Amino acid sequence: MNLAKPIDSTFDNAHDMSVQHLSFRVRDAAYALPIDLVREIIEYHDVTAVPMMPAFIHGVINLRGNVVPVLDLAARFGFELTKAGKRTCIVIIDLPMEDQQQRIGLVVDAVDAVLDIDPQQVVPPPPFGAGIRTDFIAGMARNEQTFTIILNIPQVLSLDDIRQLSLAIAKGS
């Protein structure tokens, strides 16, 4: 998967976003992230808790011998931790961090589809009312009667927390 385009403030400009996005649900709201970040989607399974991490960091999983931090998007958005259901899954993404790729798992309630989002249908985040912090939103893609919230992944993931988790994992191994 080619991740040549770095993730940075260009997410604020709807015209710079990739056309294809993975859409998913968190607490009945529709969200999306650029498909070029997605490595794979796996069935939800046991996550090992890591002490002294923020509540939204579920812990880690073993993905084919690699330790992958897992973040609960619902908890990150201020909701209760996700209770796994039939459609709950973990979206594995590769995020450029400094000089390397950081693999991260995102717990979502359900994955919907890969959407072709026309940049002309993307509007800036509202100043309020989306149910999550506006700095988490890169844009809002208009659907027929609703919106799909396109996430600003670096803001959502709290890269400092992910770095701390990576350091904690490295010290423990």
C-alpha cells in the first residue's frame, strides 16, 4: 500500500483528500477515513490492557507477531467503551509518524463500505453540533439527507498518547 502522501494539515483542505474512504459506524453515526491509511479490517477479539494509558486506549493486540495498539473510537469521542457485538471490528491503519509507520487498531461498531467521496460534496466541519470535537473533523461529506464525518486522524489519535504507548510496549518487550 502506497502511503507517499504524508498526513498533516492538508486534511483541513477537502480538495486534498483522497477520493476513496472507508466508512464505518460509531454509536450510529457515520464516519470515514481515507482508504489509503487502511491496512486491513479484522474481527474484534481480546485486547490486552496496558496500565496507565488513557481510557480510550483499549490496549494492544498480537497481529501476526506484531504488537499493535488499539484505540476505541467511541471512548475517544467521549462515549462509553465499546461493548463488542456481532459487527464490531478493528480497522488496522498505518500512520506515518516521524521516520516510521505506526500500525494502530481502531475499534468501530461496524464497517459499512468503501465510498467514493466527491471533494465537491465535502464541507468544512461545523463550529458545533457534530457530537465530537471539531478538531477531530477534516470535513463533512454530504449524503442525500445526512453527512458522513471525515476524520482528521492525527487529531483523533492523539499522537502523543500513541507514542507513549509505543514506548511502554517497547520497554516491556
